[in-house]
Amino acid sequence: MHFQSIDWKKGIILGGVAGVLWGWVALAVNAMSGVFTFENSLLHNLIGFAIGGIIFGIVVSGFMRLLHEWLPFKNILLNAILLSSVLWLLLRIGGVMLSSVEPDRYHLITAQSVQGFVLAVIMGCILGFLWKIKSKEA
């Protein structure tokens, strides 16, 4: 495992690339599952999901770079999946707290939670594969 060979700049770029790919995968998964209803055009959603994915990817990649010495697995892929899942769980806990404060405005839907967790695992897979590829190149 060559975490040292991936600097902050490369980590941000990898997170951004993984995020765009993940955003489009998330859009496709949701189009197939129908869990969320789309409110905008396809072009608007492609851009919005890509931007959201970039943010999510950069945050997960940043945590991978920052915490690489303390992560439990030797495998980059497993660490990426762990980090993206934990980040999703933290965001979900925030959603639960919001729903307890304003249950009419924020409400939990199990299908959305399951889809969100699956998509978090997919983000970890995409990012982990990109980190592995980049580590072997360095």
C-alpha cells in the first residue's frame, strides 16, 4: 500500500473524478429504482449530481489521505468503502436528528436510506479503485 505516493493534490483530483462518476451512477441508480422523484431536467440533474458527487468524493478522499495511518485495513479499497459508509452514516444521523426536530418537514424513508447506503459503498469502490490504480502508477 503506497499512501505516501498520493499527495493532497492527487487525492483531491481522484476524489473529484470519483465524485463525478459516482454522481452519474447515483443518477442512473435512482432513475432505475425510482426511490426519489426528479424535479428538474436531465441536464440539470447531471450537473447537480456531479457537483454533489465531487464534494462527497473530495471529502472521502481527504479523509483517506488524512487518516491513512489509523485506518483498520491494509487494503485501500476496504478503507475507502469504510470511510464513505461512515460518512454516509454520520449524514444519516444528522437526518434523523432533523426529522426529530421537524417531523413534518424532514421524514425518514427506508428505501432512500438503503439506496443511500448502497451508493456510499459504490463511492468507496470507485474511489478505492482509483487510489489503487494511482498508487501502482507512482
